Amino acid sequence: MNPVPPVSSPGYAGEFADDYDRWFSKPGVTGATVEALTALAGPGPVLELGIGTGRIALPLREHGIEVHGVDGSEAMLRRLRAKPGGAGIPVTLGDFTEVPVAGSFSLVYLAGGTFAELPDQAAQIRCFAAAAARLAPGGLFVLDAHVPEALAAAAGPEIVAEGEDHLVLCHRTLEPSAQRYRSHYVIHEDGRTRHLRVEFRYAGHGELDLMADRAGLRLKERWGSWTGAPFTRDSGYHVSVYERP
């Protein structure tokens, strides 16, 4: 099972917005993510890129942390604002490649594999640079990402969600020559079946470290999960913590 749930993007978020929390929020992963980010947040404020429905941001706010967000999906943001406390989070509708917000932050983060939704290396490099520019001195940029070898070894299909009235399956196909993978979602609900395809661009942790260095950041920590477990040969994903000197 994939420990990093899918996330929002303008291309398919409208299809998933109403069901995202029901299908993709895994309480254990969400809780560990919130606890880790709370420990890293510093004095605040913090900024989430790809804030989506507020799966992470709202619990952080309940911890007393001032959270801001950026997202490209109006549908996801409507879901966020409809939740208790969601309207109180300052959110910018826009491309988080450019981080279109003012001010500085003690922590900028992406969770749930959001970084891989950026379409190519150039966009990912721009995201690193823009995030670094929004960090206060000593601030942290944090993201999680699949280990490419684990992606290649994973077998499908995977059951994403199931119940009396619905079944959601995911199957991934990789294109190593382009460092891309597709997640195919087959959703059967209310007597009908539909198929959604979502595109991602993956990068190994060494490539991510080079992007960080180019943006003036340095690796501070790398874990094998949001619980802080060691990053080992058996890790399916990693959490990388970069620091602005």
C-alpha cells in the first residue's frame, strides 16, 4: 500500500474534491504528518503549497500554528472553506510553482506527494527557488516524495477505498525515460464506473538535493516516513527537510 495519498491538482481536483477526504485521507499518515510539521514549524507563520481541502492545514491551525496556503484548484478550496475553521486560513489561488504570496515563513511544506504533480524538472526547480525566497533565515522547506525504485517495484492494482456502495482502485504505469508515472483510478460508485488518469513527474532524492542546493538550501534531515523513521533501502518514500542558512 502506498503511504503517500494522492493530492490535488487543477487537472483532476474537480473530480476528486467532494470525495478526497473520504477516499484518500489516511488518519495514521495524516496524524504523523501533522505532528512532524508541528515540531518543525518554529515561530510561524507556515505556508502549505497545494493546501487542497485542508487535510494537514486545519489540524496544524488547531495546534495554534498560523497557516497560509496556495492551491490551483477552486473546487478543493471550496471544500476547505466549507469546513469549520477553513474560512480563517488565508489562501491564494494560483500556481505554487511560483509561490504567489508575500511575506516570509518559518516553514514552507508540501505533503502527500504534491511536489511530483509539477510537470517537469524546470517547474520543480522553480518551486524550490520560489519556496526558498519565502523562507525566513533558518526557515525550513519540507516535502515528501516516492522513492523511484519503490515505485517501479510496486505491483497493482491497489485498493484505495471500498465500502458497501463504492470501490476505488489505483494502478500505476511508469515511463522511466521521462521520469514520469501515471496513476489510473477506476471508480465504481452508484452503479457506474469511471476512469481518471493523473500524471506525475518523479525525482530521486539526489536530484532533489541538487535542486535544493541550486536554491540556496541545504539538507538538514531525511526520514523514511512522517513518523521520523530512518531512511533505509526498504523505504517506499522519504521526507526531506531542507534549511535556509
